[in-house]
Amino acid sequence: MTYQCECLFTTSDRGDFTDHVLEAFNPKDDIGADGQVHHELADRTRECACGFTANHWDELDGHLLAASATPNGVGQDGLKHTTALPAMTP
């Protein structure tokens, strides 16, 4: 499967695509639109600094994206990016 962002970043690796989208919207200070700090605390806990704990990595990725994505889809680099992660695959 090929994943392509609106900025034309293209990859066949779902993890790389997810990382790209999250990085595009992640503010340098990790403060989300709600004013809280949002970032992954550790590699194996699936916990966000705000206290949210996910059951799956995709759930944590979705939480982090929701906390930082802009309504117009413009990332920290000034480019338009997709604001949705690719659907989970079984």
C-alpha cells in the first residue's frame, strides 16, 4: 500500500507516514490546542503527558494528532498536510 500526504510526502511504510503526519503538526513546545502538554511519555506505556492512556499505539497517535492538528490542515512547516492518519489494518 502507498500512503501519500497532501504535501506529496509518499511512502509504503505506514509507520513512516504516521510519523510524518504527527511531526507536521507537533508544536515544538508540545502544547496542544487545549493548552495542555501532549507527548508520548515512554516507548512502551502508550501514555500521553496529559494523562491519556491508549489501548493501542494507533489510538495514542490519533490522540496526539487530535491535540495538535490545525483545522485548516497547515502544519508547523507552513505546508498543507492530511489531518487524518491512515485507517488501521488488521
